[in-house]
Amino acid sequence: MAWHPTPTQWFVLHRLVLLLVCLPMMRLVLLAYRDALGANPIEALTRATGWWSLVFLLITLLVTPLRRVLQWPWLLRMRRTLGLSAFFYALAHFITFIWFDHWFDWVAMFSDVIKRPFITMGFSAFVVLLPLALTSNNYMTRKLGAQRWQRLHRLAYLAPAIAVIHYWWLVKADVREPLYFAIVLALLLVWRVWSVVQKR
Amino acid sequence: MLIKPPADIDPSEITPRNVYEARRTFLRQAAALGLAGTMLPHATAQTASAAPVTEQGKLAALPGKSSTLSTTDKLTPHKDVVTYNNYYEFGTDKHQPAQYAHRLRTRPWSVMIEGEVKNKGPMNIEDLLKLAPMEERIYRMRCVEGWSMVIPWVGYSLAELMKRVEPTSKAKYVAFTTAMQPDTMIGLRIPALEWPYVEGLRMDEAMHPLTLLTFGLYGEVLPNQNGAPVRLVVPWKYGFKSIKSIDKIVLMETQPKTSWNVAAAHEYGFYSNVNPTVSHPRWSQATERRIGEDGFLAPKRKTLPFNGYAEQVAGLYKGMDLKKFY
């Protein structure tokens, strides 16, 4: 089980993951270009970018458990790519909100963030992700030091939690999808708590 | 392997009962309008749909006289009207009704008339189609979710039916129910809303000439995903008030319990008139995205009070606090 990739294998694997995380965006761009996003293309874009951001956040959180269970310590190196791709989709999601949804009407946007709880949540999740993305490079990791960096990056659990609430408060009646996300997130959190307790 | 004897008539050449009935209905109407000769080629169009209908020209024609109540706004493309729907009985995603609603059985169909009326009992869809002359009404449709369309509906004022069934003096409200077909409606398995779907109007709203009992759109009978064979269109209210695939109408003395109001009373009022100054608790109603027009290249547009029908309907709500009765 404890397999370790050679440098070449790692290179190929990493490029493959990079390609995979870009695929949803490439698909969206292609569909938008072909005017094939449906009757409400902006809603489709907004939904898809938000959905993928949440998916990549959860996949990022899956890295540590997988690493332990499979005894694949090298997986850790993949985490940054996955985390940054989650941020990439969150940023795209945020841009659809600013540009297409509010047409750069900053006053309306501000009042939405203040008055609409689901938008407050979405905006908060983005704000939480921001320092994580900005410190996901070698320079900042060194500068912060391992301990502080790790403490800061515990926010990686907070962001998807807020994002799930954001999704939950957005739907009108059918909460199945946000519920599935909530269940996966809860399982990941339970595993994390359990593994901490075990270590003691 | 199953070997069938050669059939004398190809099964595809046998016209289903609902098709020829709709054809006859159409021909009668066309004849009544003196158009039968000029429009005969259309009469071969089909109403039965073994596959999803997302294009024009696949369903039976249902022409209507143009109406002065129509708006001059640019029409929303047919494709968008029939592929972007909220019809939770066929799934909560907006592309799902177009995928699944073709299974709905729209013949035989009758609408049960009950409650405070003199003429109770079932009314056949064929009789309903003949009850009054069809009109084409181009209305704005504003969804509570913040998007809108402009749709050329075909039907007649609900008032025509109301007069025919003769409500008693006790009738103050009208409740409408969507049909339940558990074997065709996959959405019924999800308790997103309480089934069956129920909507309602106050008597004066139901009698208002703008309130349309609707049988078609874009000159054809309604595609199933748009609420075939008969639906309501109340253009000054949020779209969910315009109930689809009606199989029951009950005249009532008290205000009916309507589905979205039961699901979330603080978000969806009984009246649900389009009102840019009363926000949905979770999002603003001040603006809307006109499907096919606003978004990539133009900002969303301002939502109008009563969806632009204030001149005709604001009087119905005189003296009412519309922030309280949202």
C-alpha cells in the first residue's frame, strides 16, 4: 500500500491533477462560447463555479485522511494544488456575482452582503479563503513558520462549513444537494476529531 | 428473439386518440374562425409526445386572436420558454421538466369543479377548449427567483369559466390543484413541497380579465413541461401562482392553503404580487434578469410594481398594506 511515486511519476501525476481541476472550467468556457449554457447562462455559470469550489474544498480536506489511511505521505504535496483550485473556482464564483449579477453596482452589492444572510455567508467564505490562498506558496509558508501556517490553515475547515450554509440558505425547497455536502463535511470533521483523540 | 408478423399498418401511422381528438378540436376552432382552408397543413401536427418536446412545430397548432392586453416587449425565444421551467413534480432542476414531463398523460383529462358553485362536476378538456374563443396574450412572466420572460400564451380569461360554473354568493376564493400522477411525476418522490401543488386567488383576482386560463403558447398546445393541458397565468404575480396542469378547481369561502405559503409562509405570501419594494427575505426583488437578454452584455433590469400591470390591477388592492399582504 505504501507506494511512493518516482520524480517522473510525480511530475506526470501532478500535471494530470492540474488538468483535471481545470476541466470543469474549460467545459464552462466552451459551453459559454457555444451559447450552450441554457436559458439562464449566468445562473448556470454561478451555480457551476460555486459547486466546483465546494467540491474542491472537500477534496482538499480529504487529502490528510487519505494520506494516513493509504500511507501515502507524498499526497500532501498535492494539497496545495487542490486547495488553490478550490479558491480559483470561488474567485470565478465571486466574479460572476460582481460582474453579471450586480454589474459592478458596489452599493447594491454591499447592501446584499449586509442584508442577505446567504450572500453574507458566501462572502464570508470567500474572505476566509483569501488568506489561505495568499499563503499557499513556499515564500509565505517559510515566512509564517510551520506552526503559525498550520494554525492559519485550520480555516480550511471553516470555509466549506460556511459555504455549505451559504448553499443551504440559497435553495428554495429541495435541500438534498447542500445536505449531501454537509454530510461529507461532517464525516471529514468527525475523522479529524477522532484522529486527534486517538493520538492522545 | 421476438419475431412479429408483418403489420398491415405501420404502428407509427395509427393516430393516437388524443391526437385526432385535438386535431378535431382544432379543426372545429379553425372552422369557426373561417381559417380551416388556410391552416390545414398545421392540422397534421402531433400532440402526443413519446419524447421530450423542445422545438416548435411538434405540437398541435392552437391559434388565438391577438389581444389588446398583450405587451409589446420582445418575446423570449421558444427554446428558452420550453427548457427552463420550474415544475417540481418533474424535478427541482430547471432543465428537468423538459426532460421528464413528456411522460405526463394529458388525455383523457378533466377538471373537477367543486365547492361553492351551482355547476359542480368534472369538465372535459375538450369542452374547456371550446368554452370560449382562444386569444393570444403576450404577457411578462416574473419568477420569484429574479428572472423573467415574455411569453405568447393562448387561452381565454378565467372569468369565462367562472361565469359558466356560477359561483354562489359564498364563494370568496378559488383554489386550484395540479394533477398527481405518481408514475409519471418523478418529483413527487421528493418531499420538496406538500403534494399535490395547490394555488389560489381571491375571487376578484380570478375574475380579472388579465387572469388567463391557458391552453397553449407560441401558437401551439402547451408543451407538458409548461403545464399541459391547462394552466393558469396570472401575469402580475410571481410565477409560482400560475399553477400548471390543473385537475381541480374549488370555490371556497375561506382563503385556501397554497403550497409555497405552507412551505415557507414568511417568504411566499398568499398574494405574491410582483413588488420591487418588498424583498424576498433572502434576496432582493428590485431587479430581474430577462432571459435571453440581460446578463453578459447588459445589466439586469428594474422590476416594475405588479410586473408592469399596475394600471390594470392596482385597484384590486386599494387600502391594503402590500408590505403586510405580500
